[in-house]
Amino acid sequence: MILKPGAALLFDIDGTLADTDPIHLEAFNRTFEPYGHHFDKARFALELQGFANAATAARFVPHLSVEEGAEVLRGKETIFRELAATSIHAVPGLFELMDMADALGLPMAAVTNAPRANAELILDGLGIRSRFRAVVIGEELAHGKPHPLPYLEGLRLIGGDAVHAVAFEDSRTGIASATAAGIATVGIRTSLLHEDMIAAGAVLSVDGYDDPALHAFIESRVAEA
């Protein structure tokens, strides 16, 4: 297979490389129940999934100062890392897809709104950090998702061209970010339904990376005819 110029794959991390959303849900509930908030899976997907911590604090503990809100969310991330330390499993087909990309010389980037400590915990837990040419942390940029900047930065760092790239996301916020950057985006159905992802802008959705339709789509984007 001959790759198109700028062909690239870009992956969100939480819920996309590994199905960590149930762990985040538990951590959010432990953190916010003292403030009167409880989240089920549907509310988590709509109001929490994919949002940067600063935005989450401003929404759910607006009576706290910015620093106090940030401290609450740092506590949540500590809980998440404690829970996730022994509970990280790859989405089916991920390693095989990455093997294919490596064999072709197809560059990959990870693009996330998660704090760096969380991102590295998941990447190291899966043993794949070294396979990404870049890891983009939204909160370290001027704008996180749903702004396109994180994906634009990912493309820049790996020499990617949005026209010949594919992004993988599990949240509305992430899909909005990747599509705003001009990247065709595949929804990974760890939390949202197919219709939710299509409505958010995904071009298709799959349960895992082992779906034959996904491999055909990737080839259509990254390979010369």
C-alpha cells in the first residue's frame, strides 16, 4: 500500500484506546456527590464526557473559586488513577490496527483533553506510548476540545494533512474538535450510540477497531488509488 502525502491516524485516549468511561463515571460520582450531583451513564455522556476539567468545575461547582474548583477536579483525577491502575483494557482490534499502521509507516498521534498524568497512565498501561509520534494534551494548549486546536496541533506535530487523515473519538466534544479540524472522524461506541455519533459529525461508528468496514474506510482515506 502506498500512502497519500500527509496520511495519518489520530486517536483520542479515554474511551477510544481503552474503555475507561465507567472508571471516570465512578470517580466523578465520588467527587461530586458531596456537592449534590449524581451521574448515570446517559448524563455522564452528555454533560461530562470529553470536557476539560476547567469547564467541568465551572459548571458543577461554580460557587468555588477557580483554584478551589481545580483542586476538586485534581482530586477526581487522583481517584480515577487509583481505580484505573489495574483496570485498563484496550478496545478490541486496537493493537492489530497499530501494527498495520507501523508496518506501513503511517504516523499516529494521541489527542486528549485528559491531564497528562492520566494520558500517560493509560498509554503506559496499554504499553503503546512509544507508538505515537506525538501526544497532545488539550489543557496544555490555548484551547482544548471541542476547539479544533488539539487536532490541528496533532496534525502539525506528525506532518499530517487533514484531508488524508482519520480521527477516532468516543465523545461529542471530541468529534466536534476533530471534524472542526477537517478530519474524517470515526466514532468508537464505548459510550454513545451510533445515531448520537453521526449527529455529532462522525462519518461512521464501530464497536471496535476490528470492524472490516473500518479498515476499508481507513484505506480509502490514507492509500493512493
